[in-house]
Amino acid sequence: MTANRTLCIGLSLNATWTKGEGWRQPDSEVEKMGSIDYYINWAKMAEKSKLDFLFRADYLYVSPQMIGDTASYGSPDPTMMFAAIARETERIGLVTTISTTFNPPYVVARQLQSLHWLSNGRAGWNIVTSIEGAENFGDSPMPSPQERYAKAVEFTDVVRKLWDSFPQEAIVIDRKSGMFSDKDKVTAINHSSEFFSVKGPLTLPSHKSGTIPLFQAGASDIGRNFASSVANAIFAAMPDVESGVELRNDLRSRAAEHGRDPNAIRVLPGLYFFLADTHEEALELHKTAHANLSIERRHASLKSVLGLDISDLPLDQRVTAEMLPNPNQAVRSRTHAELLRRYITKYQPTVEEVLARPEVVGSAHWVSVGTVETVLNDIIERFEAGAIDGFIALPGGSEKSMEIFFEQLVPELVERGLFRSEYTGSTLREHLEIT
């Protein structure tokens, strides 16, 4: 399965290693999180390891969980962060997150193309529709998933049209004739449809490296259809091998139905790892990361994610499919809800097992805890099973966990022929092998 294939690897620059009680450790360096130099340091380390890209999630609201006993206060604008990081790095890709629900497409097209220019062809766009935050952008309630994705489809189409409206070829710079640019090649897009009316063209030309790669996250049915139609890479939620194989096969099948080459998309789950010198140390890191989540908090999270209230049940009671609420009710994340529904239907877990699920204690990411050998074997198992094309590294527990990742795990992947030892290109398109 892995013949002639190598992993695509990104690093999340969200400080996942300070989650839970981790920030309270004396060596957490949590005080440095407010400095761009802190992130530049990790960016340089990732580039030294030849990773494909850096990734940054974004939040347009402050939830109660972000304030108090956790090391979080929301998020600086990731596009501005990457503009600074672009100046301090040379080859690693820079994938920023921008919502299609709360932004005008012209501004987003310009911001992304600007980052593409500043980084010399290394920008990427993680397209999100947002699941909360409407109250920060007017009086209207949060749109339904169907409306958010319909808007995302049109939004993405407008952005791509704007990128094409001012091609690189329009810049002539002919001193002899006096022609700097060919005005016939710069055209208005005159877009007018359900959500947007945009004339164009964009205020700056496209970059010589080509169109900006698109990332998308969403494992619900509507999310899968959108991702498979436009994305070059999918930041997938897959807590186990079976869900990963199903998701990747389904996305590839849908891509073919959209007339795309299934091999043109990369399925990249978040790998939330806890690495240590011993398995016991890694388990302690994982325990500490979730120590702030009381049973009450977990029940509240489950109700938010799935709409299921089992707070009156004993921890050893089985949760069955018959207990699941109406799948059409409003929930915080339809992606996480569907993952939990499948898990409960298949395994009939205990209440305690449900409350320990990634979708409940944090997110639906793949979690791996142990030594380098443990996490390495987890990666190889999923790669050989056809569940992944790579992953986005989410270091957990401590900075040491991330250091072990760079200094020991990545070299092991290189040694086994699963990751490159040197860059073969200098743009994100080249790293993703986009032709």
C-alpha cells in the first residue's frame, strides 16, 4: 500500500502542548505564547525537518472554555502571523484559516494572494464555514450547515475567479515599448449570485508559482461533498483506523464523481500525540492534558456535541443506538456528532468510555500516546491501511513531546523511506505535488 508513496506532514502552530494542566508546568514557556518569536522558533524547527507546511486554526469567538483554567484566549489572526513567519522561513508552506461565513470574498482573495507573494508561493487556505461566532458579526443567528456550505461553495468560486482575473502574464515590463502591463489580460469577473455580487478584478496579479492550494475540514456528508469538489488536502477528523479508511475511500470516490483525479487530494488527519521516553511518562502527559475536565464538563460537552444527556446514568452502563437523539437536531459540530453516533452504534460503549472519547474531551483527532516506537507504529498502520496520506502534527503534553517528534520520530520516518530527507521544491504546490 505504501509503495512509491511518502507521507505529507504539517505542523499545527496552535499551542496544543499547553492544553489542560500542561501550561502550569515550570518549563511550559507559556509566557512566550504572546510573542511571534516563539512561533517563528517552532516554524524554523519544522522547516529544518523538511515538513511540508505549517498550519494554524482560527477562532472568531471566545467560548467559556477558552477563559479561566486553560492556556487560551482565542487566536491572533493566523494570516498576519504567517506574514511574519514568511520573512523568517524559505520553503515550508503556510496554511492559514479563513472563514467563508463571516468575511467578504474580495478581501480574502487579496489577503491570500498577498501572503502568496510575501512567501514566494508558499500560501495555503484552510477553508472553514465556522460553527459559532455569528453574534460577533451582526444580529442574525448562526446559519444552518446547509446555508453555510452553500455560501462556502460560492465564496470559494468567487475567490478563485478573482485570482484568475489578474494573471501573472499580464505583467509585461517592456521598457522599450512602454508597456508595463497588458490591460486586455486583466478582466472583471462580474459575479452576481445568491450570496455575493463582486465586479473585480483583483488588485494584484497571481504569483508565478500557480494557484494557492486549498485545504478543507469537514466529515459530515455536506462537508465531504464540498471538500472532495475543491480541496487539495483535507484536514480530516478520524479517531480510529476504520473511520479513516471509510472517510478516505469516500472522499476519493466523491472526487472522481466531481471529475477530479482521486490522487489529487491528500487526506491529512490531526495527529494529537503525547511522546515521551517511556510509555508511563507519555500516559501521565495525556492524563495531565485532560485533568481540568471534570465529569460535569464532559457531560456538558457531550450534550453540546451530540445533544445526548446521560448525566443520570452510572459510568458502567452501556450507551446504545436506541439512546441516540434525533440526528437532525442542532448541535455544535455535525462532524463530531456523526463520528460519535457511528462509534456508539458500532460498539455500544459504556458511559465512561463515551466521556473519554476525543470528540468529548477535546476534538475528534486521532490520539497516539507512548514512545517514538508506539506513535511510529500507529502512523505506519494507518498509512498501510489506506486511512491517511499524511497528517497534521498536534503536539500534546509538553514541548519535550514536540522536540522528540522532530529529533527522533521524523528521522525514523525518513530512515524507513516514508518521508523525504530534503525538500525537492520551494512552494507549497510542489510539496503537495500539485501539477
